Amino acid sequence: MLSLVFLILGLVVGVIHLYLDKQPRTNGRVAQIFLLWYLVITVGVLSFLFFISHTLFAKSSAQSIGWPAGNPFQSEVAVANLTIATLGILCYWIRGNFWVATVVAFSVQWLGAAVVHIREIVVAQDYAPNNAGMTLYMDILIPLILIALLVYYLYATRHEQGMSPRERPTGQVV
């Protein structure tokens, strides 16, 4: 449920930014604004909250997923979330291919988590609230939204700059 809240929060902040933005409202600019806030809020801040939940509230977090409490792998999941949080928050200041790398890292982690959740449902019949249901859907939906938005942003930006699909932003042909 927390993932859905932060997905919506990223959308709301993006809408506010778009409303207040003084730059021309091109397709690329709109995609850039929404991608920025999804990366900072939905990826960065949400992943930081998951880091906190897997460290400070480790026992209840483990139980909500259907894991045994005190599992050392939970600490690894916490650090992975902190890594993704750092990438997402840095997207506010660092642009370009850093956004691509952040979307890739986040998507690998969350889509990988979805596979683990599905496996646990099938093999261990783990229907704990944070293994099945909304968590599973968000583990798939959010990366797909980010990937689609990133691809569209890159396409729209190239198109608006009059670049051919083979040109790089520096003007070098691939």
C-alpha cells in the first residue's frame, strides 16, 4: 500500500511542478518532469523508507512478508534499498544517463523481487500481506511505468531536438 501512496505522490508533485513550470510545455518537458519526481519520490524516498523498515522495524517487516524474524538476508535487502534510495534522490541533481542507470537498477531490484514473491506464493504458499497482493502488483507496475516514461522521455527529447534515432545527444552518429 505504501508503494501505491508514493506512486500517487510522485504523480501529484509532478502535476504541481508542471502547473508552476515556466518553460515551454513540450512532450519531452512533461515526461522529464514526471520522470524526475517518480525517480526522486517513488524510487528515492520510498526506497529509503523500505531501508528504514528493514532495519529499525526488521521484525515486523519480516513478519509482513512471511519471512522468519532475524534473517540476515533482511539486512542485505535493507542495504539494497538504501542503494536504490541514494540513486533515486541523486536524480534531482544528476541527469542524463544517470537516470537510465537508476531506472535499470530499480527495475532489476523490483522485478526481481516480484519473481521471488511469485515463487514464494507458488512454492511456499506465502500469502502474507507484503508478499502477495498490492506489493506484488506494485513490484511489477512501478518499474513498467518508469521504463515506459524513460523511453518516451528519451524519444520525445530526441524528436524535439530534431535528432535522428541513430544520433547521440553529443551529435555523434552511432
